[in-house]
Amino acid sequence: MTAAGPAPNRPSSHRAPARPDRHGSGMSADVRGADVTGARQGQGLAGDHPGPGPTGGGPGWAGDALAAVLNRVAVTRAAVGERFPLFADPATGLWTTTARGSWTGGFWAGLLWLRAGWSGSAEDRSAAAGCTRRLAPWADADTATRGLILWYGTALAAGDREAAALRRRGARACLADADPGLGLVPWGSALGGNRLQARADGVPGTVQLLAAAGPEGVRAAGDHLHRHLDLCLARAGESGGAYPAWRVTPGAGWQPCAEPPPGWSRGRSWLLLAVADALLNPAAAAWRPDRLRGAAEELLATPGVLDGPFVPPADSAHPDGPCDTSAAAVNAVALLKLAHTDTGRAERLRRRAAAILRHLAETHLSGEGGARPAGMLLDGCYDAREGTAVRHELIWGDFFLALGLATLTGLTDATEA
């Protein structure tokens, strides 16, 4: 049965006027139809949040960058209240927000949990727990992005019973929506568009959730992962290129979607992250690990992952177009995870991850003293084709940068999320 999506936006009177939900072709390649409702004003004040918390060691630049990003989290929390930040203007730092979180809500909750672990503040922990509770409607939403929302929104909530219960609920819902005939959890209808799709951004987190749903969930997780690898790493015949999104067409089976395009760099980053997570999962032995290692090799060969420029273009078909620092941050975390699975190359993988993170911190992270807040990871690209937020701070870019830096400093480990 298809679950109903969350209730529509109801912006309160003190917020900016709402724009209607957009469905179909007008949104980011990661998801169509996010409930974007406008920007909340205000940046907060430096005195609104505590100073640097413990980092546990690691390189000094990483600790400084982590402090900047997590202090930015406090500034953002003061600005958005109970709404969810999506992307921020690179000149002012003002956020475009959503009422329900859309597919990115879990990354905001995850950042709040990282902030709570870093500061040790009961207030920060309460804010993180409250944000995670607001993700609960997504457990019943018909979307494969429950993995992005409910895994990353709960994985770092150590000791929080409500977060653990929400994760279990999301796992059961994902398993209930798994379609044995398609061999996956369909993309879903909650965010608009064709429900019967397979997309690269529907894999990370979803495999982890399914695997937590018992033996049936482990089988469904393996099916979901391999079906996406079959499609998204396969060559699409005469049309050329590996497509990150596919749809089921009656009588014709799986057909590639024109959007996102084959050159969408974040699609391959999401797949690399999902493969790294799968290889780390206790159930990996049941998921054809040799095939997973082969997929990892193919994805590691993507320019900019193990060598070449640290930050890929948003679309490899347009190398002179916008870059995407969020893809680079996802790559770095995936490399840190893969280092636990590949002892022969562990040091190389860790060095490359650290180099990517240092480049992001020193080249793309806003500093003190300007008109905009410090700690913004700039030059993320939300949707290159539509020209939406092409050089902005993106909430998931901040999350993966913070998770990578937290791993380097010993605050946490990337394998925990």
C-alpha cells in the first residue's frame, strides 16, 4: 500500500510568504518536488552559542574547520527555528528553508547531533532530539529517500531512545514498500514524479535501514543495492553513459531517465557512499561482496575521487560549469569508510579523504570578518540545469564535511553514520 506523504506546509505569519510546492522538472537532481517555502531572516550573533568544544586531537586545521562548521550550526538553528535549512545564499548566509525537511531533513538533524557531541551541551542535545522527532512523518511517506532522512537523522543519536525507535519504524516501512518484482524499494510518490523509478540517491541510508529489519530486510537490502548497481553503473546501450535514474515503462522494462543527466557527479558519490556502507555492514557477506568491491573500484576510478581535482563539476559533461563541493564532501566520507574495508589501500584512502577535506576547509569554507557568517561550505550546486543555488551552502554538504572532520579529529567516526 502506498503511504500518504506528510501534511502540506503551513507557514506561520512571521515567516516569509510560502512558495507553492514544485513537482516534476523544476527541482534538484537529488529529488523532485521538495517543499521549498522561503528564507528565514537573521544570522544569529556570535554570543548566541558556546565556544569550541572538544575535538579529541587530529590535525589543527581540521579542528579549526570543525569548530567553524559547528558554530555555524548554532547560528543556523537560531535563524531557522523549527524549520529545516536547505541551501543558503553565498553572499548573505540567509537560508531557504522547508517546513517538513524534504529529503535533506536528516542531514540537519545529523548536524545537530554532531554539534551536541562536540559541545557536550544539554541544550544542543535537546535541539537535536527535537529535530529528529520532527522527521517522524517521513517514516510513513512513500519515498526511497527515507534512507537519507531517517538513517542520517538518527545514526549519530547515541542513547536517544526516540531516535532509535524512529529508525526501527523507518526500517519496517522500507521493508513493507520493497517490491520483489522490481527488486528494490521504488523511488516513491511522496516527492512528486513517477513512483516507479530507481535513482542513485535512493540507495544510501536505505540499505542500512532495510538491513536493520531482520532477515527479510537483509535480503531486501541486498536486492535494492544490486538492482541500483545493475542499472546505475550499466551502460545504457546506444544512448551511451551510465544513467543515475531509471523508470519502469509498461512493456519495455527499465528505461533511462533524461534527468538527472549521466554526468551528474553527485549520483556517483551517492553510489560510492552506499557501497562503502554495504561493505562495512555485518550483513555484507550475504550481499555478494566481490561484486561490491568491483563496484567500488569502478566508482573510485571516477575523476576527482582518488586523484585529480578535489571538487568535481556538478555535471561532468560541462566541466566549465558550476562545481559541487557537496559531492566532494560525500566522496571524502566514503573514502574514510572504505579505508576500513581495504587494508591494502587504507592509508592511501585516508590521505586522499584528508586532502579533499583540507581543500574544502581552506578553499571553500567562509571565514571570519566578512558580511556572511563563518563556517559556510560554499560552491555547492543544488541544480545546475535549472540554475538553482549553483554556488551555495547546501545542508548535506555541511553535514558530510562535518562528519569527515569529526572523523579526522576523533570526535566520532564516519562508520557510525
